[in-house]
Amino acid sequence: MNQDFNQTKVISQAMELFWNKGYEATTIEDILKVTELNMNKFNEAFGSKEQLYLVCFNYYSF
């Protein structure tokens, strides 16, 4: 995966959204706005909101 963005920053921004709004209330549009990723880059990097959440969970769990 070609990463021309700071994945740690994106994880931190997404986790803050999940924390503040909750998983269900956080939309992909919210994530794209906060992280400044476009949909193609989001899909390439994470694939889905659920996958991003799991990446965040794993990042902060270990």
C-alpha cells in the first residue's frame, strides 16, 4: 500500500471521532472531512469504517 499520508495521524483523528461521537454515529463523511483523505485513498488504506475502527482499536490496545 502506497501511503502518502500520515497513518498515525489519521488513526488518532479517527479515534477521536469514534470517542466523541461513537462508532455508530461516526460516518465515513465525518472521517473523510477530519482526515482530509478522499474516498479512494480511504478505501485503499482501510477498506471500510469497520476496518479503520479495528486498526484504531489495535493501535491503542497494544
